[in-house]
Amino acid sequence: MLITDTEHLKDFIIECLLEKKAEDIVTIDLSNKTPLAKYMIFANGRSIKNISAIAEYLSFELKHKTNLAINIEGMSKSEWVLVDVGDIIIHIFYPAAREHLRLEEKWNKVV
């Protein structure tokens, strides 16, 4: 069964992140605040290898559960991988990179 609504998609993404042991998962609701996306999800991986594995697993699962285009950026370095599925943007960080960039803090100020 394909996932077609944003709320179920968000929940499915969080389930996938948890299955691959992503840590410190935070969701920011962007609904009615920016046309960029409805949700932004942030998560940490335990290692560079774990971050890549999380992103690859998430991409694989999304391809089988949605008809959405999936864009992935940052797989070569994997300190920060961005997975864009349209209405939801997922950031998977190495903890030091997440702390350095402070994207959650910046998005919370905007919204």
C-alpha cells in the first residue's frame, strides 16, 4: 500500500529512522509557515557509516512506499545527508556537524 498523505509519510520516515537507530530525532512543523516543506526532520547517526546506512535505508523504503521523487545530497562525505521528499525534508547529521550548523535553531527562529 502506497503512502499518499503527509502525516502518514512523516510517521513512516520516523519509524525508518528509529529502525536504523537514528538518535535525537526532532520534527519541526512548517505547515502554513513556508512553501518550502510541511515538515523538517532532524536526526543524528552514531557514525559516518551509520549516517550513510540510515539515508540508504530511508531512500530504499521510501521508493517502495511512495510515488515521490527522492533527492539525496551529501552521501559522499556523510557528515550531513539531506533527503528531500517534497513536503518533508530530512537532515541526518553526525552530532558535531549538527551542533556546528544549528539548523534546528535557525528554523525555529524563522517559524
